[in-house]
Amino acid sequence: MYLTWADIAQTLLAGLAGMLGVFLVEEGLRVLRERGLSPARWAQNRTFLTPRARAVQAVSEADTP
């Protein structure tokens, strides 16, 4: 099987497009955090990744002195 310049260029362009996409998403999230538009829980804890019942319990326990 022979590789042509088009095969190599396609692979390189796909990799660059993926890297650019990741960069743009990270930059967009950074701007949202700086403007205060993202929920505070994103920056403070990761309870939003747990099932809802456990997350509510964890937040209520954290609020009690």
C-alpha cells in the first residue's frame, strides 16, 4: 500500500483540527469562568458528577455547621 501526500495531509489536518477544537473549548470555558457565568459548583467541588440523591445529601451536610 502506497501513501500519498493527500493521505498524510488528511491525517495532519484532522489532528490539527482536533487540537484546535480542544483549545477553543478550553478557552471558552475559561472565559465563562472569568465572567462568572459557570456555576460555582464547577470550580468548588465535583458533586455534580455523583447521582442526584448523593449530591443533595453531600451539599446539605456541607451547609450544616
